[in-house]
Amino acid sequence: MSQSAPKRPNILVRASYALLRLGVGLAVFAYDYAFRIWFMSLIQFRLPWKRALSSPKVGRAAALEALLNQDPAYGKHRLFEVDGNTYHCVESGSSSGKLILLLHGFPQCWYSWRHQLKEFGNTSDYHVVAVDLKGYGGSFKPTASDEYTPYRFAEDIEKIVRALGHDTCILVGHDWGGIIAWYCAALRPAFIEKLAIINAPHPAVMGRNIALRNPNVSMWESLKQLYISRYIAVIQLPWPFHTIYMTWRNYEWVRVAASDVGQAAPEDVDTYVSSFALPGVASCSSAYYRSLLKPGASIDAPIHVPTVVIWGNQDIALREEVCLTGLEDIVEDLQICIIDGATHFCPESSHQRVNHLLREFIQKGNDIETSET
Ligand SMILES: *[C@@H]1O[C@H](CO)[C@@H](O)[C@H](O)[C@H]1NC(C)=O
Ligand SMILES: *[C@@H]1O[C@H](CO)[C@@H](O)[C@H](O)[C@H]1NC(C)=O
């Protein structure tokens, strides 16, 4: 089922594409950041640079200790190697159980799965592993862009499963972790028994819907999604723009995202800011978004593994209609579960509901009936 890498388009096409990305990125950067924030800051009589410098630094050292190697509250910390590169993970349950591999999103780390580590790790039925994706937390932080292609992601995850001592797994991904899980299911399905996606778009389906190539998606929805996603244009800008953007005003971006977690305690916000502030994370997490707009990122191979999509319908970053419409065309065995009132970060903010749905899906036999939204 694996496909070969796509041919590279010619130099002229690549050059015009790069110029277009630069132009759009600069325009959005100017609109959103250089102008709007500066102007708002003037209104508040607070200059942005003054505020950035005076923001209190969180208790980063302590938070990092807990995050990377100390706190056993959610499981055992472990470092392992794949092709000479180090990954960090937290694991619970028993290594003889079935592997549940949890892939976090942006701008997070393994910690976003703490409730699932507890929920599924209290018996020996499962080996629950929340891994820091490459570029995040305690894992290695590569800068080369060919580390961030769909083929590479899919290969990495398969090797991680083997390094953890398993041949197959139940793959669970949220946000960027979900996109990577979609890539795995499309390109390397053999190691996936079941696939659970939480608030993550399938790049090919979302691309088609945004481009209005599906009559069932309204232009209004597509425009709204484009507007919400405009930050992706800024991230396409070369260094140092994307790093400035990611770390702007003492990681305001991460703070806002972490606060959306709902019941996020101040310590949790500190935890996410600390992990995002690790050297290299801002630029590696940009590389994920930069890969999304490169030719060949939109993999639309049919997916045959049993799949559940769990969707908090109060997601402020992803429009349900744009992300889910037409998904059934490429996912053969699909069940969609909408969680009413849940946010983008529902593995944390609505963990009881998410855990319940995951458990039902994991325990169900292989003959899953398809249901609709
Ligand atoms: C494990 O946790 C789940 C959910 O909290 C619970 O239903 C189950 O009974 C627990 N199992 C054990 C052995 O504690
Ligand atoms: C649009 O939705 C209708 C009704 O759900 C469905 O029959 C049709 O195939 C969809 N069209 C496309 C292009 O997906």
C-alpha cells in the first residue's frame, strides 16, 4: 500500500509558488501582527516590546523537570531511539498489552494525553504511550524540511511502534498528531489496527473543501476557514519571521491555546509554555505547517482501517463542515462522533466524554457500522 514520493515540479513552478507564499505570508503578517497588535497596544498605552519584556516568566525550570523526566503522576518517562534519533514518551499500563499510541498536536506535547494515560493505563490490557513528536518536548528537534513530509511522518510512526516492542497499534491523534495519523493510515496502514482522530482535518479532504471542489460545502464556510487559518500563511515566511510570530509577546499564542483547554489550571498553561519555549520547538513546529503547503502534502489514498473521528463542535480553529464533509468518500469504515459543546482541545477539556468514546471504539469488534454526523 505504500506509495512512492511524488516528482518534484520544475524550478519555475517552484519559484513562483515560493514567491506567492512569501507575498501572502507578508500581507497577513502585516495585517495581523505588525499593524493590528501595534495599534491595539498604542490604544492601551502599552508598547508591545515593553510588554513582552516585562511579562513574568513562568516557573519554567520546575515545569520542565516534571514534563521531561521527573513526575511519575501519569506514567513512566522513557527515552528511546529510532534511527539514532531520541524520542521521549510517557507510558502507562503493561508492555504486554495492546499498544495505544497517542500523538499530540500543536502547540502541545505528551502532557495533552495525561487523562488518557490514566484512563487506559490502570489495567494490563493496554500499553498506553504518549510520545513527544519530533521537534517537541524531550524528543529530537530536526530542522531539515525533508524530516517533515507525509512519507517521513508515516515511516517514523511505524518505526516508533516497533521501537516500543509492538507490530501493530491503535493509533490516536489530535490536531497535528491527527494529521500524521491520517498520513499513516493512507501510506502505511499495515501497522494500524484502529484509527482514532480527534479534531484534526484530513489534509486532502480539507483542501478540496476549501477550494470549493465539493458542492456540499458552502463558500461562506470555506471563506471562514481560510480567514481562521490565515496564521498558516505567516508561518510560511522564512526565518526569523515564523519564529518571531510563534514566540510573539512571551508566547501569547501558546497561552491563548492553553487557556482554551477550558478547565486549564495556571500550572497547565505554564507547562505548555515551558515546553514550547524549549530551544528549537518554535521553528520545528513551524516546519509542520510549512510542510502542509508543499506540493504532495495532500494524500488522498483511500483508508481502509476502522476509523472513528471524535469532534468537539466548539472548535475555534477548525470548521466542522469544511473538515468533515466528504470524509466518507475516502474513509471506508468511518464513524463520526460529535461532542456537543466541546472545544478543539477536547482530550483535555472534555476528557470524560472523549475517553468514553475511545473506549467504546477500542473495545468494539471489527465489524463497525458506519454512522453519520
Ligand atoms: C480503570 O479506569 C476505568 C475508567 O476510570 C474504570 O472504568 C475501570 O474500572 C478501571 N479499572 C480498574 C481495574 O481500576
Ligand atoms: C453531497 O451530499 C449528498 C447528500 O448527502 C450526497 O448524496 C452527494 O454525494 C454529496 N456530493 C458530493 C460531491 O460529495
